[in-house]
Amino acid sequence: MAKGHRSQIKRERNAQKDTRPSAKLSYARVSVQKACFVLDAIRGKDVETALGILEYNPRYASSIIKKLLESASANAEYLHSQDPTKYPNPDHLYIAECYANKGPTMKRVRPRAQGRAYRIEKRMSHITIVLDER
């Protein structure tokens, strides 16, 4: 068990918090595997190049990730306007981290021949994008 007062423990935990601008989408109705195809294409790229890639990518996940990247970019501009010394310049941002974690799965039933039933799994994912200054 941690030593110290509760407020002291919270203060220490918040001091270690990541201050890079980011955006997270929870419960996206796309599987992790399909989201990772798109995330692999933009990982490490600057924001403008990544938006161009996502604009012309035909996959469904690219439209979701494009909105998420625009949100992370807007978060970076807001944070920079609040404290320019602490947060990075929005003009020099690149995608430092982007990943999709497994979310809950909705289970549905499909009727089949001779009274049987097959299970259909509608998968969800939690997608995160973290930006940083190059």
C-alpha cells in the first residue's frame, strides 16, 4: 500500500502524467485489426501528411481516424494557446503514438439451417492518437 496522504499520492501521480496532446475514441464500431491497417499507414507521419493519407484511404476506419486526428490537432492548438512554454507548437506536430485496443464485443445470433444458430460477433475498439513536436 502506498505511503502518504491521499492528496500527496494524487499529486505525485499527476506529476507523472503525459502532457502531450492526444485524443481517444472509445467504443468505435470497427475491429482492432481493421483499425490497425489504417493506423500503421499514418504512424510517425506529420499531421498534414497523415490527414492527406486518411482523406484518400478507401477503408471505413480511415474516416473515423481522420476525425480523431483532427480532434487531437485541435487539442494541441488549444493547449498551446493556454501555455505556449509547456505545450508543443501545433505547426510541428507528428503522430508519436497511435494504437487500437480491444473493446467489448456485441454478440448476435444468425439463424441457420435445421434449427441451428451461428454467433455473429460485432467487435469494438478503443483508438488513441498521441501527438508530439518533432
